[in-house]
Amino acid sequence: MEVRALLKLRFLLHKKLKTYSQCRRITAESVIRLNMNVSSTEKILSGTKLAEELQEKLKYDVRNLQDVHPKFAPGLAIVQVGGREDSNVYIRMKMKAANNIGIKTEYVKLPNTTTETELLKRINQLNYDPNVHGIIVQMPLDSVNKINSNLITDAVLPEKDVDGLHTMNEGRIAINDMTGFIPCTPNGCLQLIKKTGVNIVGSKVVVIGRSKIVGTPVAELLKWEHATVTICHSKTKDLEGEAKKADILVVAIGQPEMVKASWVKPGAVVIDCGINAISDPSKKTGKKLVGDVDYLAAKEVASYITPVPGGVGPMTVTMLMYNTVLGAQRALKRMTTNIWDLKRLPLDIKNPVPSDIDISRSQEPKDISQLGQEIGILPNEISLYGNKKAKISLNIIDRLNNQKDGKYIVVAGITPTPLGEGKSTTLIGLVQALTAHKGKNSIACIRQPSQGPTFGVKGGAAGGGYSQIIPMEDFNLHLTGDIHAVTVANNLLAAQIDARIFHESTQKDQALYDRLVPKINGKRSFSNIQLRRLQRLGITETNPDLLTKDEITAFSRLDIDPNNVTWTRVMDLNDRYLRKITIGQSVTEKGFTRETSFAISVASEIMAILALSVDLKDMKRRLASMVVAFDKKGNPVTADDMGATGAMTVLLKDAIEPTLMQTLEGTPVLVHAGPFANIAHGCSSIVADKIALKLVKEDGYVATEAGFGSDIGMEKFFNIKCRSSGNVPNCVVLVCTIRALKMHGGGPAVTAGAPLHSDYTQENIGLLEKGLCNLKKHIENGIVHNIPVVVAINKHMNDSKAEIEMVRSFSMNNGAFGAVLCDHWSKGGAGAIELADTVINACQEQSEFKFLYPLNTSIEEKILLIAKQMYGAGNVTFTENVLKTIKEYKKQGYDNLPICMAKTSMSLTGDAAVKGAPTNFILQINDIFLSAGAGFIVPMVGDISKMPGLPTRPSIYDIDFNIETQQIEGLY
């Protein structure tokens, strides 16, 4: 079939079907294939005509793409250094062809002073621009500086190297791997040869010229078309004799009209790749363009010959366009492919199950950059911390903005024993099952552990058994330094508060003002943060020298009440002796002492802000809004008033990026933020969840945790985190153990480090039955938010079949969507396959998520709703001081904030000793404080300390570094 006939057929088809997408199978690629069967009676082999035909097909291909993805367009970046006129001509041709086809072009014109480093940097930016699918660097490079052109061509990513000049793409052709890009001129030559209809198979081909751009690759292409290929060059003996043997002669030597008619075998196909300017007085310019072949003489001998111009040149440009569209199609396919090509790490299951750290060390993690690539993270979106963990740029959220979110799962628990019930382990087991065993995209989002519990009682928080995050040492110790950044930012602010109190106490107004706004080179000006303070004070004058005396006083004096400083210092360790301290006892502080305290770093409001911010701008706004003290008139003093917002943001700019790690089975985990659930909102970060929800795509799953029981972490996840993020959960996974339910049925006390009573190691149906009320309450807590609840029974070796069945049937009879036994601790993801199946089904349910309370409800009413609905309380009482504080919050406009209850995690009540699920009890609110930056109010139930203490025998005794093996010991 002639190409013109094919064009006509396609036009008629399009007219009949009225949509390009219905004609998709007739593509530019198919036309290239059909060239093998196209014959022509013309001796002149017009590259212009074939290029026009192919460009028409490329137009269709682009429109077909846009039928399905209207916002998508192929993108080509053309980089030019300097301003050579011949390069300008070529670039205009390329841009004209691109615009004709529907390819968006970005013309990057750099001055001739550009250095190699500058050029490489610009290419690197284009490499990671998702809107650019092809990059060409126009040669030669017209720079006054020495630039290695080979280095430049290899700097373009192979998947964007539409010129086909990258060493990798050229190497692929040498081994008949055509999955990369074929160089444009050689491919154009091949298509022209196929256009003739001459059978290439078995033909003798002679290629004169061996350049890496034309001669060598065209020889490779024809070799793989089963021709017998000879490459000739300047050192070839009897060049004319060799040329005369050719059935197909390709000339690319850059010598005008060197190949004469006598060199051409009668009936041969001649492809002339040369383009040379020679003198011609008859031309207006005094020059004309000729090829490397004596065209007028050779065409009398050849069966087909390409003219110059109008032969290979137009095809080179068209093949460039073809490669660009192909690159765009490949990029779109990668973008729209729903399932990751993720390499699972197989588990070597042993019985009995070894220690957590032995299991962790037995598995060699994937290189984290490989994992990032597998799940769709671009190289410029990942910052490596070694090869096992990496920070992920928030820019990925913008890039994936149009990607639909996956399903959202929150993993919570019943009221735990002091040993914990395996919530993190279940979370890891679930995602291992979803991805490694069910073939679903899934990501676990988990908090970074504090070193307080790591060196205290817990010993680590990476999961356990065969459901862990690895390497566990990296996960549990320091990670990428986020908690340290929070600590420094918090303590910088604390230092500024006390320094400001001291300086205001020791200086008069004018002296204080002169130091706050000093003259530099005879001139003074307000900083940006000082200008914001002027605005808050209603001062419109911005010239520091023109403020009135009263304005100077108002600006300079925060007048902080030393007895009403709410901000404390923090450290990421358990230290009971820092719960109450006196500062300022040095003689240098001139007697200005005050009582204060330390909290653990993860209790800092900055940690809550890190977890609740949706981006860097939001984090900065929240930091500025933090109320750190009150002045002597009772007005709030903010971090922005202290001048610390910008400095804290600088310290936290990297900490807002989540950290990518992996599970034992090589599935992805995002680790970020670590607020405690009993004194903060207890959830990992919003930004980690948002990134994960985009990466897993519409059919994927993101499982995140909520600290402690559903009454604490899950309630705050719903009513604080989901309000801030706007994300709607699809399913609750409620983790329970038979051990904990027996405790709630009246079983003996469970103590960390002490052996379990026989009631927990032997079947006891009666005790279990009495404790099921606690499970029922936690199921109800999920249902009240209109979210399906899946109960995960975390199996322990002493659980009997009768006990397991009792929990399962009770759960189903009390509103759970499903209840399944999980054995992920001993089997990894394989032990959570039933849980994964049930979660998948639950996420298909249509549910109307609802908050527990509207924000415009009074502070007291919100607290009462939480106490009644989540805990089972009958009423709430408030101390006089709490009521007085609430009244002040209302006056200051903070009454529309959500509530973050601070209470024991060991009971549904405010008393840790009370187990089960009591009802109609009185909940006492002893204190209340404001976290204005985090955006919530914290009522205190009972005696909740923000600084844990070390037990009699902390994990410190077991944690060690083995000098001989160079390994950490004692983490578990």
C-alpha cells in the first residue's frame, strides 16, 4: 500500500469515526514499518516528501495522546551555546517541525561564555523536568571556554536523549537492542532505504565514513537488517573499488562531491548524508549546497539517490520529532502504569523466630535509590543519606498534583498493655502483604521513634519479627536528624525568650530600641520579621528614625510575664530530674531567675507542627503563630514577636521532608515526625501521607498509624490530622491481642520486664470474655466516624483456637467489617494476606466520613463530646483555673480550634489503673494549654508528664557497640 493511499484511508477513517483516538493503530511507527513494502518508480529519493508523510502521522499520534490525556503534550528542549548562524538555521527548522506536530519546545539559549559546569547544570535541570521528554544539545558548542562535547552528550539522560548520541543508546544499537533512541540521521537513512522497496536482506552495503553520529550507527542498523556491511574511511585502500561493490551506498564523509558516478554500481541505492557549501557565482549568496556525492552524474547510474538539500536532512529532523513523541509516549506509559515494577526481597523464615535485630541484619536492603526509582520518585526528588535511607523533596507533590490519591488506611489499637500490642508490626505486615504478596502498590507511613523510649523501656520501634523496617539501627537512632532539628529550633526559641526578658529588664526603651534596630554603615532598617511586628501593632511608619517615643516603646517591649512563660526547653531523652528546674542562677544573670522545665523533644509543639504542616509555607506560618508566653496584661506573645520564625524555619527546612526506608520484604516506608499520642496528636506527618497517596496511585494503598488506642491516637487522627490535610480515610485497622483483652477482663497486672502470669500463657475463656468490652468500645469509636473497621487479631504463640474464634465472632457481631487472625510477626507479609484481602474489600465500601464535632462548638462542649463518645464518660468537670483559661482563649479567638486531649493511654478513663470499658464516669480536666501554631487546644486529664523518666533497669544496660564486629547490640 502506498503511503499516500494510507494517508487517505486514515483521513477517511478519522472523518467517519470523528475521533483521533479511534484511529490509534495507524501510527507513525506503523508507517515506518510499512516503508519496507513501499515501492517507487522515481529515481530521486525525496526526504522532504517522506518527512511530510511521517510528520502527518506524528500529528495524529500527538492528538491521540491528548484525546486521552488533554493536559499532556510532548516536550522538547533545545539547548544552544553561543549563536552560530548555521546552528540558528537548524534550530529554527526543528522548532518549526515541532510546532507543526504539536510538540512543545523549550529553547534554552546560553551565552558563548558558558562554562562546562554551567552547561551540565542546565542539562541536569532539564533531565528532571517532567514536562521535557526529549533534550538535544545543538552542536558544535560555540563557547569561548573548553567544553567536552562527549561529556555533554552523555550528560543527557538516555531516556531523554532523542538525538540518540548517548553512549548507552549507541551501545544498545551495537547489540541489536532498539529499546533506546536510534540516532536521527542513521534512522532517517534507514527509512529512506526502506522507502525504495529494495530488499535489504543479503544486500551488500558500503558505508563511507565512520563517525559516531552517522557512519558507525547506520552501519550497525543495516547489519541488524541482515545486510552485509563494509565500513570504509580515509585509510581504506581502493575506496572507489569498495564503493562500486555496493548494492546500497551510504556516504557521510563531509567532502563535497567526492564520490563520482564511476564509484556507483549501476542500479545501486545511494544515500548522501553530506551537506557542504561550495562557491557558485550564479547564486545570490555566492554559494550553493551540495552533498558528498556528485549528484547530477551519479543519478544517471543509481536506481535511487537522495538529493542535497531535500534528502537526508528533512528526515533527520523528522526522526528527531519521532524520537520525541516516542519519549513522550514512554513517559506517559510510566506515569499511567498503575502497578510498580518493584523487586521483592524474599524472606528466609526460621522457626523459632530469631531476635528482631538478627532478622534485620540477615536481610540486605535494596539500595534506596533503586527503591525510589521503582515507586516513581525522580532522581532530583531524592536526597541520599548513605544508601539505605533518603529524604524526599516536597516538590514531588506538585509534580504529581493531577495524580488521583490511593486508598487511605489508619492503623490503631485497643487500650494496650505496657508491652504494646504490635500496632507498628501489624502496619508493616499489612503493607508487606499488600505489595510483596498481593501485587498492590502500598506505602507505610510511620513516626520516627524518640530516643527517650529507645534507651528507656521500649528498645526500638521498627516493628518486630519478620515485619520490620530495615535497617533497624538507622530507624531507631538519629535517622536523618529531624528530631535533633526540632530540638535545636525549640531551644533556640527558648533561649531567645529568656534573653529578651533579661535585656528588657536591664535596658531603657531607647537603648533597647537602638540595639534591636542598629545602625549599619550609618543607616538602620527594620528586618522583615520586625516589619510584621509593626503591622500587628498598627504602626504604619517603616522608617526606624521616624517612630514616635510611644511607638518605640510599644515596638521594643514585649513585657513578658516571667511567671507566664509557656514555652519550655526540650531534649530527646528521658530525664525525670528536668521535670522542674530553676534557670538564671549564674551571677551574670543579675538575679533574674525563674522556674521552668524540660519536655521530651517529641512533645514540643514544633514536632506537632512538623507533622501537621501541608508544606514549607504552612510550617513557617504555624511556627510564627506559636504562643510562647503572655505579657503582663495577659496578651499572647508569639514566636514571630520573638523574631525567631525565620531562624527556626532555616533549622527545619530539611526536617519537613519525609525519609524513605523499606521493610524486610523491600516495600517502601515513609518515616516522618514523631509526636507522642498521649500528650500530642500522635500521628506521622501529613506531607508523608500526601506524597504516599500520590505515589501509590488511584488503585494503591497508604497505611498510616495512630498512636496508642483508638480513644487517643485515632480520635486525633480523624479530628485534627484529617481536618488539616483534607484527606479522608477509607478503613480503620484495629489491632488487638488476646493478652490485652484478658488484662481488661480483670487479669493480673502486666509489667514490662516481668514474666507473664499463667492467665496470659494458658487458655482462659472466662477472663477473655470479660475483657471483650474494651474491644467493643474501640470498634464503636471507628464506626462513630462512619469508617469500616477491620479487627486484626495479632497472634501470640499461646493463643488458643477457641480464644481466637471468640474474638473473631465477637468483633463481627459488634459492627466490625471483618476480623482476621494475623501471623505477620512469624511469617512476614505472608502472615497478613487475609488481613490485606479484608482491607482491600473494606476500602471498596462507600462510607460518609464525619468528624466527631464541628469546630464552632464551644471548647467545653468539644471536650464533653470526646469524653462521652470516645471514652464512655458520663460527664466532665473543670477546675476553676481551667475555666478561667478557657474564658481567656475565647476572648483571644482560639475557641474554634480542635481539641487534643492529653490523658493516659493505659485506660479509657483518666486513671491508668482502671481497665475494661467503664461507663458514666466523671472525667476531670486539671489543666489546659494552647498550641496555637499546631492549631489545637490541649486539655490535661490527670497527671500527664511531658518528660518521661528512666526505669530501674532501662535499655541502656543492653545497648552496646561491639568494637570487633562494628555492630550495635541490644536494640529490639
